[in-house]
Amino acid sequence: MVFVNIAGALADLYTLQEHDQELDKIKEEQERLEPELVEAREKWADLAARLAQLKERYLTLQHEYKQNDLEIQDMAAKRKKAEEEQMQSSSVREQTQYENRIQQFSTRIDELTELTMPILEEMERLAEQIKELEDEMAQLKPELDSLEAANAERVAKLEDGYQAKLAKREQMAASIPKNLLREYQAIRRARKGVGVAIVVAKAGVYRCSACSVQLPPHVAQRVYQGQQAIRCSSCGRLLWKGPEQQ
């Protein structure tokens, strides 16, 4: 594609790229976390995960305990009713039948009680562990909150600088032909933030400064002529002859 002043547009584009790379660095700096914050977040996440597991186990045991307790209450009520009916029975046969039923209810109550005791003991241990973790998290929270607030303030300051540079960048971009700008941005996204590369000449050999591939002389010549936007045949970046060739 031919442009009226492609050399000047590429020079502007290269300057724009420098600003874009500065913006990239700011974004990277915003995402960077202080080691203390990383450590505090990891510790908090670990405590929260352990606490969640303990609470889940506690709720499971609590459900089992409630089921057993309800069954014990039911067996106890049935035993009491059987005892009352036994007292009202007149025959030896009925007395024996009620006695057997009462014994069955008592046996089941004893079984459930035996099953329930370990559950209660484990629930007590879990409650202590949950309390310890909650206390540890409560102690960690002020430190974590302070680190998070400091990081948020740091990111906000960087964002102010980013927005100022972005506004300047947009002003620069407005003077560059839109089709060339779109091509540059597409290449930059695909090529690790570098859309324009300088042609480096040394001892009669021409190379792309981005990928170091040797360029054919006729390709370098077209770049120096500055009449077309030429791309590196290896990495696909736009080639610029550089400021010394202006």
C-alpha cells in the first residue's frame, strides 16, 4: 500500500510504539504484587480453605448427630409408650411381648448412643480447630487489609500516570494514517508488543532489529526508499529505516 509520506508515518509510528511500550510497562507494574502481599494472600487463602473443609466436616457430623438424636428420641418415646402399655396389660403373654419390645428399643438406644459419642467428641475437636483458624484469620486480616490498601493506592497512582500517557498517545495516533495504525496494532498484539522494527545495517548486511533475520538487499532498498510499508518476511513486523536515515 502506497502512502504520501510513508517514511514520516513510520517514524511517527515508531515513536508511538515507544509510548505504547511505556504504557505496557505501567500495566505490568500495576499487576506486580509486593512479596509481602503475595505471602499474606496465600496464607489467607490457605486458612480459608482449611476453615471451609473443617466447617463442611462439622456440618456433616452435625447432621449425623441430629439424625441419631431424633431416632433416640423416637425410640425413647416408643419405649415409654410400651412401658405404659405393659403396666396396663393383664396377661403374661402381653407382658412378655411388651418386655421384648422394650428391650429392643433399649438396645437400639444404646447402639445409637454409642455411635453418637464419637461424633460429639469429633465435633468438639473440630469446633476448637475452627476457633483457632478463625482467630488466626482475625489476626491476619488487619495486616492483609493494610497491604491491600497500600497496593490499591499504588495501582491508582500508576493509573493516573497511565491515563495521562494514554491521552498523549491518542493525540499522536491521530496523525498516523488509520490503515497503517490498524496494521501496526494487529502486528503488535501478535508480536509481543513490537509492531515496528528498525533495519540495522552493518558491513553491508541488513537485518531486522526485532528478529535478527538477514534481509535481502532489495528489501532493505525498498525500506530506505520509504515509498511503501514493507514488512519483514520472517517476523512480519513493519520495517523502518531508522532515524539516521531520515
